[in-house]
Amino acid sequence: MPVTVLFTKLFGSLPLESVGEAAADLGFDGIDLLIRPGSSVVPDEPAGIPAAVLAIARAGLRVPTATTDLTSVDVSGLKEGRGAAEAVLGACAEAGIGLVRLGYWYYDGTRPYRKLFDDARRDLDGLERLASRFGLVLTVQLHGGTIHSSGALTARLLEGHDPALLGAYIDPGNQAVQDGREDWRLTFDLLAPWLRCVGVKNGGWAAAGTDPSGQRLWSSDWLGVPDGCVPWHDILAYLTRSAYEGPLSFHGHYELPFEHVLDQTRTDLRYVRRLLEADR
């Protein structure tokens, strides 16, 4: 059975004790801890990572995975004088967090894809060495605006890397409302050797008028997990058949009052749990 974890982005900089209590009340197994400026845990204070895990454990939850913006071993600027990647990944390992999501290698058309690809591969080589040193698995998330928005692009980036050290974080919701759309079966097929985490959210599109030329415009929005374009009933059935036991990270990207976000997230979790139980 997959492990259900709640991504802490929706909590902003709230105290970790409150985050743990809220996630436990919703019924999650654990936490996907965001380590980013402006969050409850920030990368320039890596000592806060083990402390955060202890605070969340007091609510009865574990922290099997964390999310960072790391894309290189060379990022520096910490008070201790070490590189951010070394310090953050070392603190994650110390805290017992075994799976860490990396940041994004962006594409905006201003630099050739080949150059971006070669740079990202070199970055991943260095990060893979750190992962081996600390006994971690680092993941690349499928995300819009990057050179890893689809399964095909991400597989090309990960090709030749050790799946025990570098893995894929598939995010069908991002693929539905951003660039990177492809048949979900192809995504999972291509990335099967590297699959380590699945992001859970959903979204959809609606017509949004026309531009002066008459071209139809469209806008996207995040919707409840049962309500968007992603066929989660099919994907969860596939994960059950595949005996996937990794994290399902729920994102809760809703433009709603905070209490409503928690209510929708509770509904999302119940829906997913019901489908997982039905497919067993």
C-alpha cells in the first residue's frame, strides 16, 4: 500500500507542531517536508530539519520525503560555509528522511535545450555522488516550464543514472494543467525503473474568451482530486497492480480560505484511500 503524505507548502511558515497536528487530524501517514525560503524549514538553517522531524513525530507522523530547490552541489552561502546541497542533504539523512525532491531545470526559450540538458546532466552527476555519500534517493519532479515536464523528457535526463540514487517524481496533475501532457500510461512506462514518488492533485481547463485576433484563450485551475482531467481511478489501479509502495504526496494547491483547503484535502485523501482499498 502506498504511503500518503501531505506536502507542507500549503502551511507556509506555520509552526511544525501545528502542521503535524493538522496532517494527523486529516488522516495522513506522514509529511512531505518543504525546505524552502519562507517555509517552516529553510535551507540556510539545516539544523532545523532534524528538529522539524521530531516536532512532526510528536503528532505521530513520519517524514519519509522532503522537497528542496537544490539543482547543484555548488550552491553556497550558508553560515557554516558549506554548500547548501551538502548541508541540507546531510541534515535530511541525519533526520531519517530517505527521499528528497530536487529543484527545477527551467526552460524559457532563451537558451538552447541542448545546453540546458548538458548542464543538468552535469548537475545530476554531482548530486548523485552526494546521494551515494548520504544514503539518499534524490528525485526529479515532472513540472511545467522545465526540461523535465514529461515522462519522455525526464527519462532522457535520468538515462544512465542509478535508480537507487536518482529517481522520478511523477506528477500527473502538473502534466494536465501545464506543458508535459502525454498518455499517463506512457509516462509510467517510461519512468518505471526510476519511479520513487507520485504527486497527487488534479486540475482542468475552461474557455477564457478570445484575444484580438479571434484566437480562443484557455485558463487552468486546480480542482479536487476526483474532479479534474487526471483519471486517478485508473492511475491508482495501475499503482496497486504494480505493487507500488512509495509516497503519494498530496499538494492541496487550492485558491481557497485555509480551512476550506483542509476540508478539500480531507476529501481528496478519503477518495484516494477508498480507491486503493477497492483495488486491493
